[in-house]
Amino acid sequence: MSATTQPGRTRRAVGWDLALVLLTAATLAAFGALALWGMFYYKSHAAHPDWSVPAFQEMMNRLAAPFVVLLIIWLVLCIPKRLFSKRVLIGYSAGMTALGLAALPYGGARFALGLVLGLSALLQTAILALALAGARLRFAGHGLALRAGSSLLHLGIVLFTFDLVSLQGSPWHIPLFWVATGLLTAGCILTFYLAKQR
């Protein structure tokens, strides 16, 4: 085998699942970096006489908005892939996008994003129930622990994002935050620990 043909044989194309994983990870990493920067910004400016906490919160919300929108897009693409083929998935995602855009005039961006996230949470809850019931769904790996863990992780991310977008100032904000945290923790344990022990 010649040296010129070997790289072509070993190179692997980035698949649909890997692309979504990389895009989601990059978005979450950027969101985390923004949160870290916000902590240092807060500490370095809080002592200024003209410091305003509401203005800081508004600035952070404005900076975080693009990452939240991107995360919602990746979730809308990722969650239904357990049930649908790629062709149906693209149509479903286009329908969800159209629904969100149609909701903009009625309740604004926060309402539209919350609507899409709420529907995604319902679908992910159904996927979690089907996974626990042993239904044949499209997962990258095998085993109940991995499937349940992946479903819990996705549901936790959806609820966390929904809480961030729609429930600021609501009495449900803190309870839903802890529910999302519990789902994410359980998902991590199942996916990255128990599934690896099998």
C-alpha cells in the first residue's frame, strides 16, 4: 500500500451523531467560559460606585442568548433522532423552527423558546419512558444503563435550559433547577459509570 493512499483509507467522516455531540459540547463550553468570565467581571466591578446588578444581569442575559438559542437548536435536532430517520428528523426540526417563529409575535422570544423547549421536554420524557420499557430506539450504544442515562441527560439539559429561559423570577425556578440537576447527575452516573462497569 502506498503512503499516498493510506491516509485516505484511515480518515473517517464526521457522522451525524458525532457532529451533534461536538456542536453541543462546544456550545456548552462557550457558555461555561462566559459564566466564568461573568464571575470575574462581577468581582472586579462590584465595588464601583455606579455598579448596577440589574444592568449586569441584563448584559449577561444578552451575551448568553446566542448560546442558549444554539443549544436549543442542537437539542431539537438531537432528541427526536432516537425515534425518527434523518429525513423525518429534518422535517420535524423545520416544523419546530417554524412553530417557534410563528410564536414570536404572540409572546416574544422568551415565549417562543420556552414553547420549543416545552415540546422537546415532552418528547424526551416519552423517549425516556420508551427506553425504560425496552423499546427499540436509535442509541449509539447498548444496554439499559446507557440508554436511560443518555435520556436522563438530555431531559436534564432541556429542563435546565427551559428554567433558564422561561422561569426567571418564577416560584418554580429553584425547584425545577434542582430537578434538572438531579436528572443530570443521575444521567452522568448511569452513562459514564454504571454503563462502563458492564
